Amino acid sequence: MREVLKDLVSAVAAGHTVGLGTVVRTFKSAPRPAGASMMVDADGRAVGSVSGGCVEGALYELATAVVQDGTPVLQRYGISDNDAFEVGLTCGGILDVFVEAVSQASFPQLQGVCDDVDAGNPVAIVTVIEHPDRSWLGRHLVVRPDGFEGTLGSERADHAVSDDTKGLLAAGRNTTLMYGPDGERRGDGMRVFVISFAPQPRMLVFGAIDFAAAVARQGSFLGYRVTVCDARAVFATKARFPVADEVVVEWPHRYLQAQIDAGAVDPRTVICVLTHDPKFDVPLLEVALRHDVAYIGAMGSRRTHDDRMARLREAGLMKEELQRLSSPIGLDLGSRTPEETAVSIAAEIISLRWGGRGTRLSHMDVRIHHDPLTDAPSP
């Protein structure tokens, strides 16, 4: 929904009712993840995408109809048949899309959500997408780390769902949750979709070298908030790293520990150690490998790697901690230039996030799209 949020808020603030379709669940090789949205505004303009073009035409008609009658719809789009003009997903995937009419009356908290997203504050939207009482459909709960506003239909449901949503918000996850009709955890009948607007995940790049500039560009392109850190002020300058959100002059291990102590490093953070100098990277990796982050990679030759591992073992790191280190950093793409190396590092980060193997798709006979390793739904 993030990609349509500003247009959605603008249209609703102008007093319009907007048709909004959001992917709430996917199966097989669905082209877009849960949380992808498309809106149809009062002028008939479509913004966003749920499938990359396969079902947008049908969704446009459905969203227009939902705006007219006000009744939300949970629609499944599956595999298209042999008729090329039949609505469906030629990729073989399945999408569940919840289509609702959004207005100031139906979602008065929407502007506040947008304000939080702009400010980088964590906030989540919970929407009832299935319920035996149809009057609950489309109701919203806005959840923040310190509380919630709005209602799904009962106080019991609000508290149960908000408690579970806070955990999803901390991890930046979008998913569906099942409850009993009144929010009972051991029941079914009510299904809600949670979309989390967590702050940007961080990429911490240590070592102000030419490879770091290329890695910073890749990190920014992938949506990370990028910090470049080096103890050498002559190299760690904004002029050399214009794409980075922050350029910090500090000893790497001190900076990382301070960020951990401040709560600014979370399980989505990726760390790229490019110094390949023991006096910088060994103390840094001692800190990094003992903390819960998504990825830790270190640059260097095989010889540098062996020396680094010996030093880390001498520092007391355990086998399980050392196994978390990706070294030498990146996937085997045959990279040579800084830009090519940055692509191989980005590829490894993506591969570990989704469980890909880095194999050529033309040599494989399996599904193209992967589920997140921590959030793989079953049909």
C-alpha cells in the first residue's frame, strides 16, 4: 500500500470515495507480495498494481463497483485458462485481493497513518477481510507501538489483534491472522490483514572505499537507509558518498555498539564490512556477530578470510556465531568492478531474505517467486 498511500490520502482528503484493492495473501508464483495495492480514484484514474498487469483490468471494474455499492469484496484471482483473454495469472500464481471503498467516513485515521509513515514512525493498519457478520468487513484498526485507535467491532477483538500486530510491526511484516468472531485466539471465522509500515531497514556499510560507494547505491536502490562509516575522516565524506543517508566518522565497532545500545539496529539490518583491515573489521565483527541482524558480510580474499576467522576464534566467538558471517562477501557472479561486486552483494542479501539459491532460472524447473523464509504461508 505504501506506493499508493499519498494518492489515496489526497483523494480522501478532497472528500472523494476511492476504490482500493490490496493483495492480502498469495500462493505459488504470485507476481506481487501481500500488501501490494491498486486504487481507483473518483476520476477513474488507476494508481499502483497488484499483479504487474494480469488482473488489473478486472480489478478496476470490481473496485468501481465496490465504490458504487459500498460492499467490500474478497476476490481470488487464479490461473488463467487457455483463452488468452480470460482474466487470470499466466504465471500460475494465486492472489487473494481485498477490495474496499475508502473515504473519510470509513477510515478517519488514514491521514494520521500517512503522517507517521512520512515521519518514519512505525504504524500498522489492520483490516477485517472475513467475518460471519458482514458489518465487520472493512473495519480498520491502526496500531502503533504504544497503542491503537479505531475498532474492528469489539473491545476483545481490538486488544487481541493489536497485541499480535505489535509483534508483526516490529518485524515489518505483512500477513493475515485468524481469530474467532469476537477475537478469540483459539477460533476461526474472522480473518484480518495486517500491513506494517515500519521504518526503512538499515544498511550499515563499514569502510569508505570505492566499493562502498557502489554498495551504498545498491542499498539505496533496494530501499535501505544507508549509513557509511569509517574512522578516517579524509575518506568518509558526503562528497564521496552522495547517495548515503548518513556518513559517519567513527571507529566502526564503537559506532555499531552505540547504535545497538540506542535500539537503532534491528533484525532487518544488513551489515557490509568492506575494510578488510584486521584492526577495523575484527573488533567490528565481534560486535556484529553477537547481535541479531539479517545479514553480515565481510570483504576479503580467501587468505584474508582465513586470517579473520582465526582472529575471531581467538576473540572467543563460537562456531554458531561465525557461521552467520558471509565471507568472502557476495554471490559468485564473476564480479570484478566495484559496481559488479555491489550487485553480487545485493544478490546475496536478496537470496538470504527469500531463500533463493542464485541459480539461473533457465536451468531450474521450480517456482520463480519465493516466500520470505520467516513468513511462508500454506494454502
